[in-house]
Amino acid sequence: MIKFVKIIIMIYKKYRIRTYPVCKYYPSCSEYMVMSLEKHGFFKGLLKSIWRIIRCNPFSKGGIDLP
């Protein structure tokens, strides 16, 4: 299941349309998701990734956020 999600993320990164010039966080959300899935497993990694995407908004300061 994790391999499938990694393939989807790879396809997304290749064909996405950039709406913002730079990501606010390091690593980017897609890289964070891959790292989180590898570290925490599918379900907890997915939940942490969703929480990260929710936190990415115009009012957040961004910065370094490792899983």
C-alpha cells in the first residue's frame, strides 16, 4: 500500500501545476508524506500527512517540520 501511495505522489510531483513559487515548509508536503509513511506506517503516516496539509495555510509561518 505504501508503494502505491509513493507512485501516486511521484506522478503528482511530475505533472502538478505550481500555484505557489516556493513551499512554506521544509520538506515539502509530498516529501513529508513519503517520509511519514516510511517512518510511521500507512495509517499513522497518512493521518500525519493530512494534518500537515491542513496546517499549510496563509496564516502559518512554515519552517522545518520533520515527521
